[in-house]
Amino acid sequence: MEDVDPDLERWLTQREIEVLIRIAKGQSAKEIAQTLNIAPRTVERHIGRVRLKTRTRNRSHLVAYAIAKGLIG
């Protein structure tokens, strides 16, 4: 994966990382779902799990947290 801290893979699944990167690029759940060929609700579940694991409040906070921690570039 491009621009992802290798340590990130220890506590997020590969799919969660893919979703996180796409969120950081500004894609909506619907756009992510179409790209990954999954349901938008599944994308929302991945986002929810990532937010729980990172203890972030919303998508903006999640992206800011990931950048600040060097999880994504």
C-alpha cells in the first residue's frame, strides 16, 4: 500500500486501511463502495470500526488523527 505506516497493519484490517486511504482522499461511502465493489453500508461499518480503534469522533477527526500519527501520508 502506498503512504501507509507498516505498523498500521497490526491493528487495522487490509480493508479498513483501504477505506481509510480513500476517506483521506475525499471519497464518499458510495464512491468507496463502487470502487471496492462492496455495499455502502459495509463501507460505513468499516469506517465505524476504524473510528472505534482510533477513538476519533467523525471522518474529519479520523483523517486528521491518521495524518498526525503518520499513519497515512
